[in-house]
Amino acid sequence: DNSSEFIPKCRTCRRQAREQSGEGDHHEGLSSDEELTPTEVDEFQKSKDNVLEDSRKIFEDVHADFCDIRKILLKFQEWKEKFPDSYCDAYISFCLPKLLNPLIRVQLISWNPLEQNFTELEEMPWFRAIEEFSDAEKVSES
């Protein structure tokens, strides 16, 4: 099988071509096929900026009580305290993940765990709100 001999020869040829052309910014172990051109980087950044701008407009026309996770969870907490039977009959614990999913996804659009200064999930406001709601449910159940 000649394919195992072909790979090192290709790498050697590419390395020699880089040395002759004076390219010094190549990192060993990184495929040159994976390197993006400046044009591709600019296009990606523009596309990313457009997505982020569009995401800011998603809940623009929604009343604050219905696009803020903390406020939504407070409404459910009030429901549970005032009408525990109907709250239980509605299986709210099964509904909340589906209800909150779009709100959380919008907040995670710009989140990138591969960046050096990324925010931990546990530090995000929506995570803390859900955590507080879960703790309040445990206290009220006991």
C-alpha cells in the first residue's frame, strides 16, 4: 500500500515549498488545507456580525415580561404558589425546557468556549435564574 508513503512525501513537499516561498507563519501539525485566507476570514466575520445583529432584533417587539428568563420563571413561581394543583397538573417541569430553549439559544449565539476570555455557563444570568428557580422549587416541595 503506497498511501502511507504518499503522506510523508506530500508533507515534505509542502514544507519545502513553504521554506522556498518564505512562509514562516505555518504551525507544524496544522494542515495548510485548514488555513483560511484573509478574504475568507473577512467574509466569516461579516457573516458572524450579521447573525449577531439579527439576533439582537429577535425579541425587539416582545414585552419584557416574556423575553426575560428571570421574569418568566417568576411568573411560574407565582403560579405554583397560588395554584399548586393546576401547576402540578400542567406538568410545568416538562414544559419549561422547551419554553426557555429559544431564549437561551439566542443568548448563546455569541458564546464561544474556545475563546480565551469566554464566560462559563454557570456564570451566565439565564443559568443563575434557572438555578435559583430550581432551588426555590426544591424548598417549596420539602
